[in-house]
Amino acid sequence: MIDSLDQIFVSLKHWLVGLTPEAWQPLVSILVSIVPIMALFGTCFAATTIFERKILGRAQNRLGPNRVRAFGVKTFGLLQPIADGIKMLTKEDIVPFAADKVVHFLAPVVLTTPAWMLFSVIPLGRNMAAIDLDAGILFFFAVGSASELAVFMAGWSSKNKYSLVGSMRAIAQMISYEVPLVLSTIPVLMLAGTLSPSQVVEAQGVGTGFFAHWFVFTPWGLSGFVVFLIAATAESNRSPFDLPEAESEIIAGFLTEYSGFKYALFFLGEYIGLFAVAGMAVTLFLGGWQAPCKALEFIPSYLWFFGKFAVLIVFFIWVRATLPRLRLDQLLALAWRFLVPLALINLVVAALWHFMGSWQFIAAMPVRWGICAMLVVLPFVWFARLLNGGKVAPRKYRYAE
Amino acid sequence: MLGLGIIKGLVETGRNFVGSYFKPERLVTIQYPEKHLPPVEAARTIPFLVYDGKDSMKGLRCTACTICETECPPKCIYIVKDTVKKPDYLGKMQNQPKVFDIDISVCMGCGICVEVCPFESIKMDQVFELSGSDRFGAMLLHKAQLVKSNDYFGEICHEQATQINAARADDVRKAEAKAKADADAKAKAAAVAVSNAAAGVAAVAASSMTATPGTTQPDSKPAPKAASTSTPLPAPSKPTVPSATP
């Protein structure tokens, strides 16, 4: 019973595919995988836009959007995405006279398509990865880096100084943060011994013990998770790393010359990229669709995945509501002088953790934990101080006179 | 340590998030079209014409002197004088406007018309929901749309209206006293004339001389002068002379 509920979508897909003639089955199988993913994450996108604005509003002691009505019925703003969508679709699509029109047109497509492709390798539940690639994580990062190209296409083709500045910031930021993002996943791959997302999730299962072995519950996993989250925020151009779109500085960055549906596509692509990277964070560190302990395994695996996914999204929104934007040099210093060294040290910590796992003496476990935790915390404190110019005292501000 | 400030900030926004659901007083925004903030006395938008009493046309204070029309910097006021006169609050016959238009799409809300008006008849309003679907007709307000009662003025600018009302009541009292004094003087003169009827031409001439100042010299000093001096109106902004050197 529990198993059938857990596998309900998988069985449904097999049944649907089985209805069609043999020759069509590969195509139908692909379609049946793609359509639910696009519908689901499309809905997630719509829901996130409204809930993000609601949460941001509440975090600033405002109400947020609450006025959309449907046929005279109050909806408390829940239909805001529909209103926004209609607005976006009916707006004039302006292409600058001097723009490179083909590239200008292609940029939103190039951003959105790879963003959707990222979901193909993320296991949304037990046996619920659209494609179970052996090198799925490699595929994820390879395809994910295509968004940089799209951003630069948008900035270059617009023939606008703000667009160009925005896209150059974006390139600097995204390439810098790609390094810690990938470096922070390597320990996971090392200890799981695979590049397949499904097997990474399997490795974090409850197994024979009582609690699940999520990687975030280890010193190297926690460190990697934090680095991954920071890098993921920067990769998806979200506050506090929203320099490419900094409204107060460069209008809308590479989006300046986009309007109407192309703008909506960019918006969609960014959120889809955020969802994908949040899904990958869940897969790599938070145990994917695994329940945290044996007693909770009766809850279907896809609900576990989406619960963790929703928590991460809310956390991203919460961070956006809290932190101000970084300066460009601070941003790059954070990547190269803080996150990259931490991620590199984390490789050593993960290796130590792995080899200390075979120790057999009495206090092996606490010693293993102590050494690894120290190797995580001390570099963190040390590099944080270096980041602040080696000073421990609070920074003193001097103002122009 | 790096990150503590971030955690403090997250706690603060988290507290705001939860608190705004449980303590409505935390919310700083007003749900505008349904609710309004209490009006501010110093607020000003467009001018309106003040009238006394019930009838807006009979009680209109405006005398069509066109000072405001002349002084208006963007020239948004248009006045045509009526041929028929009407009595003002002191009973004196005054001109009245036949047409009084203000183009509120041109008006810049400076309040100079209010500064220059000697009759306290034009004041700044506080209405701000003035949008219309017509760019030209709906933005041109006519006399009938511009008139508002003195009671309304008392509501939006209580202190100023009280002072003006007191000054005008004072004027009325003075005028009445003057009229009464004149009447007394006239009556006395008449009585003297009657009693001195037989006393000869010289005496009559003398009595008529005492009566003459009373009739030919009514208190013609414009009543609102007193009010405008006692009213704390905002001083007209002096144009600053731009210095040649930056």
C-alpha cells in the first residue's frame, strides 16, 4: 500500500506508456516525463512569484500584493501571477533599433531551455528521475553553465551600456561562483563514489540504522552545503548577489532592453534555474527524497523531496528579504578568498572523514567528529578574518566631508 | 565571526514576518482606496472658492477683482466679471464673477492666489483624487465645481478659518456699530433740525454739516485687511537670486 502510493506516478507513467503502440513508446515516455515536470515547476514558478512578494512584504512590515480579484471574489492576491502573466503577454515587445536582433531574440530562449533541461537528472522521488544518467551531476553543471552565455548574449545584443555593464558583472560573478559551486559538490561525489544523482540519494538513505545519513549531518557536508548555498544564490543572480540586475545602479542590468514576453522568459529562466539548483542542493546534501528517519518513511518520497525543496526556496526568499547587495569587489573577494579556500579544505576534510571511518578503537567516533569539525570551523574563522583585512575589531566608517 | 550579523538580520526579518501577522499595528501601510490617512492641515492641492451661508452663489466672497488671475504664475485662472452686483457680508454692493474657471491640469498648487486675495475668497483645498478620464474637459473646473462652503474650510483648516471668521465678525460688528452711530447721528440731527426749525437758516446749515460726515464716510476700509494681517499665512517664497559663481 505504502509502496504503491510512493510509486503511484511511476506506475501511472508505465500504464500510460503501455497504452500506446510499441513504436511510439520511446517518444511517449519522454513526453510523459517532460509534461508533468514543466507543469509542476511552472506552477511552482507562479506560486513562488506571489509568495516571494508576500514574504518580502511581511518581512518589511507590509502586506504585499493582496488586491487581485476574480469575478468579484477576493483571492487575497493569490491570482497575482495570472494578472502578471496577462500584463507581460499584452505588453509591447520593444527591440532597440541598434540591437543585434537575432541574438536579442535568442538570449531568453538560450537562458530558459537549459534551465528546464536541468530537471531531467534530478530525482524528484524514488525512481522518479526523468533520465537516470550515470554522469547526471556532471550534466547538471555543464548545462547549468549555459546561462552565462545567455546573459552575455542579452547584454551584448542590446547595445546599451547598462546591459553591457550588467552582463559583464554577471559573467564575472557567475564564472567566479561556478568554482566553489562545483568544488563544494566534489566531496559528495567522492564519498558517494558516483556521479549519478539517484545513487547519491541512495547513499544518504536510512539503511540499517535509525537516522538517515544525509550528508549535511557531517562536518564536511555542512561546510559543503553552506558553500553550495552561497554559490547557488550567486549563480541564480539573487539578492544579495543581484549585482547583474542592480536596479539602483544599472537600471535592470542585462534586462534593461527587454520587455513583454521576453522579459517574462528571463524571469522564468532565472526562477527555474533557482529551482534546479535548490533541487540539486536537496539531492546532494539533504538526502533527496529520503526521509530523515525510519519512522517517517511512510510519507511518499516525492513529498519529502518537495518539502525540503520548499524549505530551501523559502530560505532563499528569507535571505533576499534580509541582506543588502554586495559591492562587486566584495562579491569577488567572497568567492576567491573565502569560498574557494573553504571548499578546497573541505576536500581534505572529506578525505580524512572517509579514512577515519575505518578506525576501530573506543572513542573513534568523537575523535573523528572533533578533528573534522575543527578542520571546518578554524579555516572558516581564519578566512573570515582575512576577508575583513585581518582585523578583528568592528569596521569603522569614514564619511566624506 | 563572519555570519553572526547575517543570522541577526535573519532573526530580525523573521520577527517582522511573524509579528506582522499577529500585531496589525506593525503594518505601516494603509489600504488606500478604502482607508485614508488623517488629513494634514498644511496640505494643499488646488484652490477653491469660499462662500458664506447656504447659497453658494449669493454667499460667494469673490468680487471678481482678478488679482489672482493676474498673479497666477501658470495662468490657470480665467475670470469674467458679471454685470450684476450683489451685496457682500457687510451689505456693500460688490462685483461678482460670471465665469471663474481653474484648469487644474495647469495649476501648480503654489498658493499665490491665496496669498494675494484681499477678500479671503480663494483657499487651497486638500482633495487629491482628481483624476479624470477626459484630459481637457474634466480638468477644467468651473465656478459651480469650485465653490465650497466656509464650514468646509473650517474643517480642513480649523485654526486659520477661526481667525478669519473672528475678523469678519468683528468687521460686521464695527459696521453695525457705525451704521447705528450714523443712524443715531441722523436721528439726532433730524431732531435738532426739527427743534431748530424756527431758529433760522444758519442753525439748519450747521446741523446738516455735522450729519454729512456720517453719511458720506462709511467705514470703507476693506474688512479682511485686519484678518489677513492676523492670519499666519505662509510667507510668499522669495525668489532666490542665483549667484554668478557656483
